[in-house]
Amino acid sequence: MLNALTIDVEDYFQVNAFADRINPEQWDSYPLRVVANTRRILDLLDRHGITATFFILGWVAARAPELAREIHRRGHEVACHGYGHQLVYQIGPQRFRDDIRRAKSILEDQCGEAVNGYRAPSYSITNKSLWALDILVEEGFSYDSSIFPVVHDTYGIPDAERFPHTLQTTAGPLREFPLTTLPITVGWKQLRLPIAGGGYLRLLPVETIRKGIAKVNSTEQQPAVVYFHPWEIDPQQPRIKAGVKSTFRHYLNLHRTEGKLIHLFERLKFGTMRQVLEMGSAV
């Protein structure tokens, strides 16, 4: 079964883990590493014959206009990660609308075609910000991949649907591709294990991720989505002093990420999110 491979194109200093240490007004003072890291990813995907969806931050696209063009030219899907990487439920409806409109316009100008997909920074479409789904439709998006059906201190809708489905917003239909989870039983509790990638890929054994995705494919007959960030294949990135939790989340096992990705690429089938959604719509 074809699974969706996605890359959230942002740099190491823009992550929510460092939001209390680095103001967006300071971003231009940090060395930009996202372009070189993204090109490493493009080369890796070429070697494995895989296409992916790149959710590109508008701030990055504005400073590296050649990047979205190269991603598009090399056969991948360009999608939107917003402009300023601010949590949706913190900025409110009008700032959210302005943010996605600005980013979408930049990306469409650069790649020369409509940008249909969106993913919120830090998966911050939660029960506090479901109004964002209506705005996405109004601004021309046809699908979203922002909802993580887990319990987490920053994001998550724990009881959300786990697989691709259509949401009926007041503005019209919107396809939702939630981040992949696997139901597990711990003692007497039913939990959802996040197996979609990112920090969970760095934390968990790669075979746990692979077997979990394979089970979703075979037992539940559903596609999975895997995500990661360019900074996650860059153990040489500058170190930012932060609290224990943020440091752990950001720097854990960076040196292992690329090897784990290769392990998955060699054993599972991947394509763009648009491809996977279109296949599901045709069934």
C-alpha cells in the first residue's frame, strides 16, 4: 500500500521547542541550514525513487526562492506550512488567515501551480482552533494534515478520526489526513502510539515504526503518513540552550534519523500526500 511521505520545511531555530528562547524577529540572525539539508533529502529521495510532499514555511520560501522551485522541478508536491510558524490557536482567525494567504501566494508564485495542501505548525489545529478548517477552505485549500489523534502538551485531538476522511466545514468539504497512530493496550488502558515520524521516529526503534505502519496497511487497510524535518538529519546544527524537555525533544538521536529513514524507504512504499488522497477518493 502507498503511504504518504511528508517533509515540514523549517529550520532548527524556528521550532516550537525554542519559541520561548528565540523571537521570530531574531530568525534572520541565525545561519540558514534548511536549504542544504532539504537538498540532501531531495538527493536521498532520488536514490530511492520516492516522491514526497514538502510542507514549506513561507518565511523560508521568501528567503530561499529557489528551493520550492527545485522541489517542484524534481517531481515532488509543494504544500503550505504557513508563513511564520506560530501556533494556530494562539494567533486567532484573522492572523491565521493572513499567515496562510501570504505563504500560499509566495509558494504558488514560485512553483507556478496551485498549492492545495496545508499543515499547521506543531499540528496546532486542535479543539481550540477548529475554526481554522473553515478558513482553509475559504482560502483555497482542498486538504489538511494538521490533526494528530494523540494526547500531547502542545497539540492533539485524542479522539479524532485516525485515517483520511472528508470534513464538512461551513465553507465546504476539506479532506483531512491525520498523523498516523497505532492502537495499543497498556495494562487496562487503550492508548494510541504515535508512529508518524518526527521525534517519535527518533525516539522509538525503527522496527516499531515500520511494523506499526505495516500493520495499519495490512490489518486496517489504511495508508499511513510519515513526517520529518530537514533539521532532523543535521546533527551538526548549532546548539541552542534551552530547558531539559525542549533539549531532549529536539536533539535526541539526530545522528540516527537518516539511517532510520533509509530503513523505512527500503521496506515500505511512499508517495505524495496528494497521490495517496487521490487513490483513496477513487475507491
